[in-house]
Amino acid sequence: MKDDREKPDSVKTSPPVKTRAQAIRGILDHHGRKALYVASTGFVSRAVFAETGEDYDVFFMQGSMGLAPAIGLGMALNTPLDVVVINGDGSLLMSMGTTHTLRDKGPANLYHYVLDNGCHESVGGQPCAALEKSYPGVTEIIKISKDGRPPRVGMTPEENSQRVRRAIRGAHGASTTEM
């Protein structure tokens, strides 16, 4: 028997879920090697390092959950380079007020991506509150799968901060000896 009833328009399909690596690679490919990146703490930093190695200028967060967007804002206000923040959903929720600061004060060279797997994966996979479809100060929320533990970032925090300083100073035409 044929069903002639109309299908409701309200049926929603979920956006396709990407792996964490696919999402990160898409962001990197979009912004390129000339941008300066800020990778949120935990598995996000580890996964970004797995994709970039030392080929990109990335500030890898070391334990400042929720603060990647604020750090990215400070960098973007002090360099002509594009600054790309790659954040996690749990980290976004830890400092939600920053989204309004980014909306109000964020320069055109600041981009903020949120990888949303619905949990605090780095600290045991506890579920976190579901995100809205968008937030002020967030460029895009990308649904990702829970992909497990990536290898650790392969440089010390000191080496990392020196690389980022060189990138910012280089964008301003200063010599690296002025560090």
C-alpha cells in the first residue's frame, strides 16, 4: 500500500561527523601555513601537533582549559597574521563569556573553530553540555567523532613559545635576535 502522506518539513538530519584529524586538516588547509594557530589544551593540542608537526606556527596550550580564544585574541590584536584558534567543546564551555569579547573586540584576522564531540575526552570522556548551533565569536562548530588519545606534543613549552614569538616578530619585520 502506497503512503500518500507528506513528510514533515521539520525532519532534521545531523551534519556529517568528521574525525578529529579530518576537521583539523580542513582548518589547516583553509588557512594555510602563513597563519598563526592556537590549539586548545588536551587532545586538541595533541591532535593538531599530529597534523602539523613543526611545519606550522602553533601555540600549543599547556593546561589552560577554556583560555585558547582569549590567548588567540591577544595574539590577533598584536600581529597582522591570521590567528586561528582550534578549540574543543568542553573548553568553550569553560569560558563561555569569552565569546562575547571576541564578538565585540575580535579583529578580522581572528578565527575561532570549535571541535564538538560532546565530551571532555582528554580527561576521561565525561559528557559535557550540548552546544548550540552557533555562538558569537565562533567561526564554526564542527561535529567530530571521539577518536581517542593522540600522541603528546613533540616540543617543550619553552621551544613552543620561542617558535610563536619568532612568528609574531617576523610578521612585524623584527629580527629574531630582538627576542
